[in-house]
Amino acid sequence: MRTHRSPVAFTFSLVALAALTLLGACGDDEGGAATIPYGQRPAVQTPYGAGAGKPGASFDADLAKSVDGALAKGRDLILSVQAENGGWGDPEIQVPPNVGYAAMAVTALIGATPSTEVGGNAAIRKGLDFLAAHQKEDGSIWDNAAYVNYATSAAVGAFSAARIPAFRRVEVRARDFLAASQIAGDEADPSYGGFPYKQDQGQAADLSNVQFALTALADAGLPKDHVVWKRALAYLNRVQNRSESNDYVAADVVIDGEEMTVKSGDDGGAFYHPASSKAGFVKRADGTYEPRSYGSMTYALLKCLLLAGADAKDPRVLAAFGWIAENFTVTRNPGFEAATDAENAGQQGYFYYVFTLARTLAEFEALTKEPLVVKDATGTTHDWRAELARAILDRQRDDGWWTNEVSERWEEGAPVLASSYALQALAELSGRYHR
């Protein structure tokens, strides 16, 4: 892997970038994340109040009140559909209780619950008990064999958000399962360093599974010197359009019925898995193709790079920031503009997009301890927290739920799942998760 270190121009305004140091999500089987003792939660409510770089600081009084109101209403709705067994499905679309929905819902509930009440909240504990009851002997947590890693990652995220000592052993066993599930062995394998949906032999990894797994591993305190992080960086190189670090070429990708050669572009964005993008391909002058970068995966890439230890001055990080700045928006999942129905295509995965955006930029601000101001391709600056909060609030239904009214792809027509994404994003924006 080449590591070109010359300056790369980008249009983010980063305060005190030179002072950046990565805060390792260190910890051990007993201690958890280093920022606060495991099981303790400070009595902090949203917004944090005035002060540059503080979550919620850019919210004016009306926006802060609206965010608090949306979180409270969402909390009540999530509670109203919790199943008797402690899990969540989705009554509106007749999905029975399952691990994936339960993990996302209970994490949203944690973010919408006053900090000091989380540990003693009966509904939260009941939801975590539901997840713990599905833990297998190998540490994984699932009830559908098609989604072993996704479900386990989401469950670890719930336990890490709750920080309740009684569940720490379950969390650590699941964390260690995830670490062991990473694809290793042949470094020439395009999936090397990634995570698949399940542990079937030869199954391809993808960046969505990777971001869920790496986020869970970081939040659950996997040591930063663990080999997982080094392997992950190898995979991340192969899903970024940056030819200096991505030399992977696929000569047998079927595009429009023909086998074509696909190689990296150079816009700095990211795509779903090596040589493949949910947003399609760009034809190059030489007749080869490059995967089209799009928003949710570019934010996922950036977050994973930071979690895996890439410095903020790393050219891969700068390139990803460049794409994000060039394409910054909170109204759609950018990158689908060339689609036949671009307006609708850009709404695919919208709530997944805002969920990923919120955690990624919050992660960066947590590292720098400074506010991040986004300057787009037109030179317009954006208060990303306030703009994203308003965009999420604008999409809340009259009954308090969120659903993707344009595209139900990736299950965003399910109110419980879409609302869990939205609530987690709002909680992230206002600093309600304590890591």
C-alpha cells in the first residue's frame, strides 16, 4: 500500500487540525471505553449549552426545544410498540420481534432517555435481556442466519450505548466474536479485512457491514493495537475512489450484460464493496469503468478510517472529506444524480444516510475538540448539526414516526427502523451518547 503524503486540497474548514490526536477506544474486558468509567453516565441533557464544539451548541432555543420534543415523542412511540418479550418488530408492516430491529430500537430508546435514567429503565433492560437471550455459544447474537454479523454488531452497539455493567460480559463476548469474524488469510482477496453478512465460506464483505462491525468494536473497547484495525485499513483502501491507495482492478464485472474492467477513480468518495457500487458506474475514456461514489458509503468510509487509526491528515481522510464537501447535503443521499430517476434514487437509504453522517462528523469533532464547519462546492458554509437536525425534524410524520415516503428500499418503509435511525441521529447531534 502506498501512502502519499503530499498536501491534498479540500473545502472543509477545520479548526486546529494540526492539534488533532486520535482518542483510542481503549479498554479491557472489565473497563470499557476510557472516556468515562463503565456504567457511569454524567447528568447531561441536550443541548450541552453555549461553547464552540459542544454538541447542540449551534442549536438556537427553538431548535433545541424541537429536538427535545421529537426525542421525547419518539421515545414514547418506541416504548408503545415494545413486545411482551422485550423485543421490537414493526406492527405497522407486520414484522415480528427480531434481534436487528430490537437492537436499533433499544439504542434509539437509550439516546432518547435522560442520561441518569438509562441504567434503571425497565424497558431498556428488558430490551437488552431480549438481545442477550439470543447470544450463541460463540458469542454472536442473532435470530436470522442471513444477518449474523449485522445483528451482532447492532446488538453490541446497544449494549455499548447502555453501559450497564450487568451486560458487559455479553457485550465483550459478542465483540470478540465480531473481531474473530473478520476476513483474514489471503491479502489478495478483495474482501480481506472486511466483514460479511454471515460466516459462510467465500461470502464477500461490504462497507455497510464493515462500518457496523468497526463501530461496534470501537464502542465496545477493542484495543487499538488489535490486528483487526490494520486489516480493516486494507479493506477500506479498496472501497475508496483514490487510485494512489486503491490498486484493485476487477476484469470480470458484468455491466449492461458484458464483462467489463473496473478500477478505482480519484474523486475520494466510496462505494459498497470493491469494484461495485449501489449508485452504478462511471465509464472512463479508455473504456474501463469506475464505481460511482455515494454519500452513505463515503461517510461510512471516513468514520471507519478514523476508528481504524488513520490520522486526520492522512490523504485518504482528506480525499473523503473533499468528496463530502463537494457533495454536502442533508436532503438526500448524494451520488445518485446520474440515475434514471435521480430525485427518487437519491432518497434511497436516506435515514441510514443521516444516521451515518451524524456519527461520522460527531466522531471527528470528538477527536479535534473543535467545531467542524462544512464549506461546499459553491463556497457556502454549513452548520452541519443544525441543518441535519432540521432536516430530520421536517420528515417526522404527524403521528411522530418517521418513514421513507419516497423509497422503501433497505426496509426504510418500516416506521420502527426508520425512526430508530432518525432518533439515533438526533441523539448523536445533541450529545446524548456517552462513549
